[in-house]
Amino acid sequence: MENYSFSEGVAPGGLRDKAEIKLLICYLLKTLGRPLTRTQINEILQEYSIANYFELNGAISELITAGSVSTQLINGDEEITLSGKTEYQIRYIEKDLPKTVREKAVKSALKILERERIERESKVDVIRLDHGYHVQFTVMDMETELLKITVYVADESQIEIAKKNFYSNAVSIYSGVISSLTVE
């Protein structure tokens, strides 16, 4: 019997074998050197259609059952940590994964973790007007407001697009404004 069954939503070159998916999860945890939540792992591997959602969650459950990873509940989500034994063993087999898959997964992870950090450290406030909205974007560094920008948008769909783009580009926006204002 095959070791996989779900391939819906998996891009060409993605992983269809549950053993490879488990290896990639462990590789990510080792490479990033930090725990990830189940939600983060799902988002990371779904971004580039690296693995099927159901196969991925089955692989996570199998890793937990086998003791390859440990979990604890943090804010309603399982935080997954690589066990020391597994971290040692992963060094010898991580090259069995395609390089492009490893690179895409790490790139996606770094992007998602950075976006989550920016979302925690930045603020977006929406002010309803008679016609449209003011959306106020604030870039923070600890307790200090580094930049506050207010823009007008016409409707709620524009608010969501603006928020998404702000969180994805907050550092670039801040750098661009500072550069524009300080370069002679």
C-alpha cells in the first residue's frame, strides 16, 4: 500500500509522501531553531502548496505519537517542539528532501514569522467617515511610535487589502518614508 493518498492542492515538485512531510516538518523546526504552532506549520507549507492539508496534519499527529516532537497548548494552538533525539537524527537525512522544497519552506517560514512579528508590533486603526474610512497605520519599536500614517480608503475591501499590504511591507514602508524625508 502507498504511504500517501491525498495530493489535492500539492504543486508539482511538492511532497506527497507522509514520511517526506514529517521529515520536512522536523527540518523546519531544526533549521528555524524554535517551536512553531500547528497553524504556522500549516500556513508555511500551504503557501507554496508544498503538502496537502490532510496529509500534513496526519504527519504532525504521527510525529507527536512517535515522540519525535512534543507539544504544549499556547493561546489555543499546539506549539510543536522538536525533540533533542530527533534534532540529532535529522542532520543525517535532511538532504533526502529536494533542495527547492527545503528552500521554499524556509523562505515561507521566515516570511510568515516576520509578518506575525510586525502584526504584534504594529497597529492598524480604522475610523469610519461619512463617506469611506481613514485607516491609520502605526509602525512601533517597543513602546516608541516610529511612524504613523493615515490614508483614506473608500470601502471595507480596500481596508483589508491595505492592512495585508501594510503587514507584508511595514519595514519597506518605514524605510521608504524615512529615506524620502532625509535624503538631500
